[in-house]
Amino acid sequence: MPRLGRCLRRRLAARLGGVHDESGSSIIEFLMLAVLLMIPTVYFLIGVSTVQAATYAGVGAADQAAKIYASGGEVSAGERAHRAELAARSVLQDYGIEESRASVSRSCPTGGCDAAGDVVAYDVEIRVPVPLVSGIGGWEPTLASVSSTSAQVQEG
């Protein structure tokens, strides 16, 4: 019986001789793994970093706008609002945020914004685009929407 088993093994090995031969397949495996794993991972990291940059931009823009408005001194309320809006837009531009994707708004939770001790709040909302995907027509793909609020007490 052992002789018959050896004979069967030899015949089977002769017919399936190429089963254990894997020459040249490592390059194909590497390329498939790169396509299936690396590209989506890199794309995910690009998306996360885009959202993180928009978050930092929103915090900086809201904070600067509120500080500029609250420390305006003797300047009129309209001029302070204009300067605060310009400061917020400047911060957003520094982070590469398009003006059409961000909205900046001011609110006064205590009722007024111009008296000493009044609270001035600026809200910045940014629609983060999907990385590497351009808009079609008027449609702009959005990955996430981030917002930030900063409040300052009016100097007097």
C-alpha cells in the first residue's frame, strides 16, 4: 500500500507540477495591494486633512472677526463690521478656502453690539469640498460642513 501511495503522489505532482511555482506573481500582488489598499487610504487621508484645515480656518476666522469688532474703539459700528468681515475673509483665504464655500455672520446674544460690555459673536460655516472631485454645472460636491463660533466682550 505505501508503494501505491507514493506512485499516486508522483503522478499527482507531475500533473499539478506548476501549483507551487509562484515566480513572477509578487509584482502582480504588490500592484493589486497598492490599488486596493494604498490609493483609498491616501484618498481618505486627503479628505481628513481637508476637513481639519477647514476647521482651523473656521476657528481662526471667527476668532479674528470677533476680536476686530470688539476692539474697534472709536470707529463706527459699520466700519467695525466691515473690518471684521475683511479679517475673516483674509484668514479663510490664507487657508485656501474659496469665498463661495464659507459664510460669516455676526450676532449679538445680549441684544446690542455697540455698548461697552455687550457680547459680539461671529459664526463661520465652511462647506468642505470632496477632494479631487470638481463640480458639475452648479452642483458642488460637499464632504462635510464645519462651523465655528467665537464671542468677545465689547470694549468700552
